[in-house]
Amino acid sequence: MKRFLEKIAAILEKILPSPFSLAVLLTLFTGFLSLFFIPDSVSIGKRLLLPASYFTKGIWDLLSFAMQMMLILVLGHVLALTPAVKRLIELLTKQIKTNASAALFVSFFTVALAFLNWGLGLIFGAIFAREVAGNFQKNGKPLNYPLIAAAGYSGLMIWHGGLSGSAPLKIAEPGHFLVDKIGIISIEKTLFSPMNIAVTIAALILIPLFFFLLGKIKFLPTTINISETSTEKTAFKPAGMEKIDFSRWFSVAFALFLFAGLIYSFFFSGEKTGINLNIINLFLLASGLLLHKNIHSFLTSVTTAIKGASGILIQFPIYAGIMGIMKYSGLLESVTDAFISISTAHSFSYFTFLIAGVVNFFVPSGGGQWAVQGPIIVEAAQQLNVSIPKAVMALAYGDQLTNMMQPFWALPLLGITGLKAKQIFPYTFLLMLLGFIIFSVALLIF
């Protein structure tokens, strides 16, 4: 079985180009399809130029959304690099004695933190897996390192149903790009719905149990080569106003100022905005400043974390352009009609889940996927008189499910652990099958 799964992973590595190239291919494919939906009265010369014009009309529509998603990842990563989180990892690592307990601990805490913030969960899981491997190497113990790294990636299968989930938080935000059609939908109807609460509890129990059982299986010990990270610091004496960057109280004061703004927004402003992407990012910013030693430490972590957000920066405009092609060419309306024709009020959410899982291979971003699929789902759900909150969560489940075989978000973890995608994919594929059961049961029951 393992050899079979490794062959699948190797094939995927060969046939899948870079995530950016996938976005470009999807753009060209969408543009080609749109040619068939432009009115016949349009001349051939103009018809060939229109898809590109539609793309440019939509390309900048999601700039604020892209910034929000970049901050989610960067600030989550910054939190994972705080001394408090590092101490937590060190404490937990000391409690781990066996391969099975390592898989259990790493997966449980990764899933729990990914529910709070996907960036934090992703980086925490990667660092935790690496520290566990280093400890086993130091003590001469065998470890199934790819399994432990896969456990550190498991949070990406529940993130979109968590407190940093792109689609649920976006529709809870005033002025989101579909507000004219669906208004503002609070997270009480999506993230804190009975269905998603049940899914989250099931994931917190079943995923660690799944990895614990896998950890019990005999394995060929992986050669672990974890080099010691140098803790030597270059002597530096700040002078003049540079001392502010190294002042603990200065960073704490600013963090408290930000927390005060959050408290006012929730209890005194009267606007009742609820939790949305802006609130989450402000909380992460304040927490990062509070938990780092000073502003210099905080900014050093930001420099480290910002590298992982480059994909969001450059790809979100592409997804917005794709949305523009679909919207202005009439392709969106046609796809919606086709979607409705194969769906019923009962089956719509499940079809949304399955289609979202496939689309995630081509649009490997929850926010980007919502930008492309959101208008289609909303239009179809309204025509079928289906619950929009449930449809949004169905998309979230499909998106996060196939993350287990999507190399895009695994890149930060692979960089930290020093492993290759094909080494963890056999285990994440099995996890994907478990997730498919969890999400399918939830969508069919609720």
C-alpha cells in the first residue's frame, strides 16, 4: 500500500506545475471558454481581445482581500516564532517517548492551533515535528519522520472551518464583494453552526487517533539529518532612538493599545461587527507584539515569515482576473445554470463540497477559491433556495480536504522539516480519506 501511495505522489509531483503556473493555465483556459459565451454580434477581432479586457477589469478587485490573507499567514507565523510558543514546543517534546505518541501529540496540537489560525497551526506543526525529530536523533531513537511531518500538516485539513477560515470570515465582513447578494452572514451561522462544531470535535478526536494508530505500525526508520540551529547572537548595542526597538515596555504599550481598540469595537462601539478577517488580524498583530521580547524581535520574525506569503501576493490578482472573465463574459451565469441542472436542494451542498475539492488543485488558496467559486455558489444556492451558510461551509470542507494532496501550502512545512512532498503524501492521502468520511457524514446529516 505504501509503495502504491508513493507512486501516486511521484506522479502528482511530475504532472503538477508550480501553483503560479497553474493559475496562469486556469486563466488561459477560462479565457478560451469565455469566447463561446460572447455574443455573435461582436466582431472576431474584438472577440479575441475581450477575455483579456475582462481579466484586467477584475484583476485588482481583491487587493484588500489579498492583504488580509497575507497578514493571516504572516502574523500566524510570527506567533509561532514567539518565545512562549517555543517553550511550549520544548515542554511537549520532552513528554514524547515513542513514535506513536509523537504522531498523537503533534497532530492534536497542530489541529487545535490550526482551528485558531491556519498560519499558526501550519508553522507550529512544522517546527514541532522538526524539534521532535531532533530530540529523537539526539537520543538515538528511530522515528518515522515523514509520518510526524504529515501530522504537523494535518491542521490544513480543518483550517477553513476554523477562526481564520477565508470564506466564512469574508462574508461576515461589511462591504465584502458579495454583500449586495447575500448581505452579512455572521460566523454563528457558519463556523459556530451545529454542523461545524460537530465536524471540529470529530477532527480533534479522530485525526490524533488516526496518527496514533499509524505510529504503531512497523516502519523503516528514516534517516534524520537535523542540524543544530545556532543560538549565537552578534553583539549589538543600540544607540539613540534605536533603543526603542529593543524596549520591552514600548512593544507592550503598543500591544495594549491595539487590544484596547479591539475591546472598544466589541463592547462599546455599537456597530456589532463580530469576528471577521480584520478583527482576527488585529488580534494576531497585538498578540505577536505582546509575546515577542520587543519590536526588533517582532520585526525579525516578520522578515522570516513574509517569505511564505509570496504566493498569496502574486496569485490573488490572477484569481481576481479569472473572476472578472467569468463575470463579464457570461460564463459565470452559464456555469451556474449547469450547476443547478444537476443539483437538488438536498444534493447541492454535497456537490459543492466535491467540486470545491477538485477546484482546490487548480486554485490552491481558500480565499482565491472563494473569489472564483463564491459567485457561482451564491447564485445557484439562491435559485435552489438552499442555505447559503451551509453551502459556504461545504466549499470550505472541499477546499481543506484536498489540501492533503496539494503541494502549495506544504511548502513552508517542507522547508522547515527538510523533507520532500512525496515523503509525506502517502500519509496525508490516507488522512484525506478520513476527512472525506467526516465531511461527507456531516453534510448528509445536517
